[in-house]
Amino acid sequence: MSLKRVLANRFSVRTWIIAAATVGAVVGITGPASAGAGDTSTTFTPTLTRIPGQNCAAIINASLMPQPRPGEFAVKVAITRTGESCSAFRIFVQWKNVDTGATGGQSDRVDENGVLEQPDGVITGMGMGPGRGRVEATIDTTDESYPQRRDQEHLPGRVMTILN
């Protein structure tokens, strides 16, 4: 391995750590978003993740979207990706109803171009029905390996809301 390659890798890792620490500090100061019963949408803290590829990373901004049936939600996702020859990865939305103890989640694929493979970038479906009450949700990322996916380095996005 050449000296230039080693220095480039060190710079990349340092840049990632500085960016993560900065966002972590800002998120720590503001805390996770919280919604009252009348809110129509609640925003996650940003998810920062390294993704497979050459110096690839992504920022995932997401917000909860109310659904017609009580106790359900969807997640609208916007992804900003950077790097070269980036590979596909997966977004995993996990939730927990703090009042009932119910848990669940859903995993969806993001293609090589950073596009969520769901209509309009909205994650809906089974796994998004925690029921009424206080709900905590997080966004994590994994790679596309099979049969067991590996977690990617990331700072998870978080949100706390109340579902009617």
C-alpha cells in the first residue's frame, strides 16, 4: 500500500470522525424531536452513515408521516450520498411503543444512486403500526450482504412522538 493511499485513508477517517462529532454535538444539544397529539409530521435527527464503496457516506433526513388509521405512521426519507462507486445499502426503521412495550420495524433497500426503492421515498407497510401511545423510532443502516447483513458505521436518527 502506498504512502499516498495510507494518508488518504487517514484523512478520510479523520474527516468522518470530525463530521460525526460535530453533528453529534448539535443533535445532543437540541435532543430528539417530540410531537404532541396534534402534530402532522415529526422530524428525525439526521442519520449519518458510511456506506459500501470508495469513501462513501450518506446523510439521511427523515420525518414521520401520519396515516389514515390510528396508531400507524410512515417515514418519508431524503438521502444525500457522497463518494465514488457506492453500493446499495439498507435502511432499517425500528420502533418501540413506550406505553405498551410493543416493538417492530422494517428494512428497505437504497440503490447505488442513493434512491430509496419505495414510491415517493416513503416507507410504509407492515411493521409501522405500533398502536396508540408514545413511540420512539430510530433509523439504522446495514449493507446488502447475505444471509446476515452487517451494520454500517453510523449515528442513528431518532424521534419521539405520540400516536393517536
